[in-house]
Amino acid sequence: MERIVNFNAILFPSDGRPPTIVQLMTSPMSLPGHHTSYTINPSRMPHPEVHMDYIAENLGPRAWKYQLVEALDCMNRKFACPYIIFYPVVSRDGMPFPVNRAIRDIQGRRFNEDNAWRGNVLVAKYHDNPFSSLMDASMADFPILKNYLLSHGCPQVSTSIKLNLFHAHLHVCPLVTMMPLPPFLIFLRQRILYHI
């Protein structure tokens, strides 16, 4: 039986509640995936999706992405124990996740909706390798994370990639290219283009 190991992580809830400590569940990696390319040693798969509201089910690690925080701007050296930020990318209904109000409040006037953090965001801490050496985070890490989030938006998939994926789904059948788009697909394309 697979052994589940939990680590303390900081959750930034999208509904504006203050950040809090939660348990980040991890399990042994059994199948290679897009997150295992970073590792050589036996690794553990984190399950941040447990804390992400509205995330697509049954996609596992394909429903979220991560960003490594190895240093703050203007630092000459990397952190001895860097951070890994987990954020959702695939919602249950295909709609955008709500803007994370907790992070929006941290950013204040620097907030930019084009690269806003969306959905529940989870931050873990590690040493050496994010998928084989996770460790407990604490609220003592919050000032460093606040400093990072103050000036860094969420990494985004470019609009052109989103549109290519959108059109790839439309062109499954050759007849689709000859027919005008129905109104609901036009609406969906506008949501993808303009993040509305």
C-alpha cells in the first residue's frame, strides 16, 4: 500500500480569507508525468488539488501547475529552502477560476488582472528538490511569500496557445472549418481572448 506523507503548506484562499496552514498530502510517484522531469531521485507527488475549489476532477497533476520561488528580486544568492507555488489551471466547467482575493489584497495597487493569481493557491517549502525533499512551511515564511507575491503575477499560458487549443478542438471535423461558429462558441472564444 502506498504511504501518504503530509507536509505543512500555506493556503491562500481565493475567497479573501487570510492565509492559513494546511496539510499538503503527498504520495509516492509510480508513473512518470510532466512534473517528474525535474527529478532523478525517488519522488513524491504532491496533491494540492485537494485544497483547490472547482478544479477538474480525475486529471490529477494535469489540473494544476507550479512555480518555483528560489530567490527574491535583487538577491545575490538563492534561498537555502526555496518555495513551490501550486496553482490551478483546469476548472471543472472550463471557466476561469476566480481571482484570488487574498493575493489581490497583498498586491494592492500593483494588482494586474492580466496576470492575476486565480483560484486557491498553495505554497510549500523544500530543500534540494521540490518533488523529493518537501518540508514543513510555517507562517514565519509568510513575509517572504508576501514580498514575492507583491511583485509577481501568475505565470500564464499565452492567449495564442489558448486559441490554438480552442481551434484544435473545433477542427476535429473538416466540416467545422466551412461552417460559421455558433453563438456559444463565439462567446467561448471571446472569454478565452479577453479573460472575461
